[in-house]
Amino acid sequence: MPDSLRRFKAEIFQALAHPTRIAILELLGAGEASAGDLVEKLGIEQANISQHLAVLRSKQLVVNRKAGNQVFYSVRDPILNDVLALMRRYFQNHLQEAYEMLGEMAQAPAESEK
Amino acid sequence: MPDSLRRFKAEIFQALAHPTRIAILELLGAGEASAGDLVEKLGIEQANISQHLAVLRSKQLVVNRKAGNQVFYSVRDPILNDVLALMRRYFQNHLQEAYEMLGEMAQAPAESEK
DNA sequence: ACAGTGTATTCGAAAATTCGAATATTCTAA
DNA sequence: TTAGAATATTCGAATTTTCGAATACACTGT
């Protein structure tokens, strides 16, 4: 496989390599959401969400649709959802280590739980 | 989903987010290989391969087995191969854009082709 | 035209990643 | 024990990523 193709793949993974962007994609997996929805559901700075959306857009992982004031985002290719689903299985298989790797966890309950 | 779990996922993706590490994992998908094999097949500095292997080890994506002088690596969980396979399908779907995104490509033939 | 709401961009500064060079470590064979 | 091969680690500089703050832009209603 050409190295240039691997560079492309690496860029996609790079786009996935941030907790906030994973959260965004998981939310979008359930269907379209506006930028504002994401800000509200994730409890993260508007500017920051917008920056992460810019990353996802630049790698074409999401598409957007403007409706008046708002911009609605969705996952472009359902394969991405499959990838995330596979990863969920992976994490179930290795939850143990996940916890160990993260070390804290026990007392760090994380802000935005559902 | 807890934020800490998303951080863990992001770390896995981060580990996948480098062309050399993708190349390593794709090679290992075909079966065990020694560090030296990887150096030779990828044509990359020994120290650098070793650094990338350290990243993959630290995220537990690979396991290693020492045999005398050498260290043999393999992918720990076959799900990873599935993820990479899914990604290959993704790239086929979007090859067009991949080429556009990479821009150069036409004249950048990449060093290590098969 | 103006104000207000929703979203995007720009600008630093701090943190993380990457690589080659140099050096260590570990094992084997003599 | 010494030499050599295979692999790993450390160091520092260059690059990239990340975030908040400030600002810009776009659309709507009045």
C-alpha cells in the first residue's frame, strides 16, 4: 500500500483521536444535531466545539446543512459508526486495562454523564 | 458514556494516527514479525520503529515475545484487524477525495511500494 | 438599519508528538 | 570476558495540537 494512502488513513484516525470529537461523533450517530445541540449536550465551550467540528469537516467525516440560523451536522459515511461500534466492543474486551491505564477513574467521575 | 472512557478511546485512536504505526499494524495483521523485520520491510530507522513500537505497546495494541536476541510482535486483539479492514473499505469509498485531499500524490510516488 | 442569536475564525501560549543522533540494554557466540 | 547483533531508551529541536479569549460572520425579526 502506498505511503500516501497510509498518510490519509492516519489523518482520519488523527481526527478521531480526541475525546470531544469522539463524543460528537457518538452523538451524531443517533442522528443529526445542530452545533448548539452539541455545545449544550457536551457542556463544552462553543468556540471549542466549533473548532472540533472544523477538524471533522476538514477530514470530511461529517457533513453539514444550514437551516436559517443554525447548522446541522451528521456523519457522512455510516462506516464510521461501524468503526465506533467495533471500538466499543474492543473497549468492553479490555475494560479492565482501560481502568488501570486511566489510573484515576475511581474518583474522577467525569462531568457529563447520562 | 463517561468522559474517562472516551479519553481511553481517544488514546487508542491516537496510537493509530501515524502512517508508520498503521504500516506496522498492517504488517502484523499477516502474522508475527520481529522488530528487525519491520525495520527492513518498512525501510525506516531502527530507533524510530522502536519508538513507534513503544507507543503501540504502551496502549497495549501489540504484544511481544522475546526469542533469544529478537523480539517478535503481534496484534493483541483481532478486533484491531477488523477496524483496519473497515477503514480500508472506508478509503475505497472515498478514494477520490483521498487523492484530492493529498493534493500532491501525482508526483509523490512514495518510497515503499509493493 | 439595528439588535440578537447561532456559528466560525483568528491569535497566542501551553502541551504533546515526532525524529535523528547518541547511548543503553540484552542476548549469543567465541 | 569480550565482541557483535538486535532492540530499546534518552535527549533536544522542530512541528503539530489544543484551548480560551476575542472577534468576525450570517441570518432573523423588528
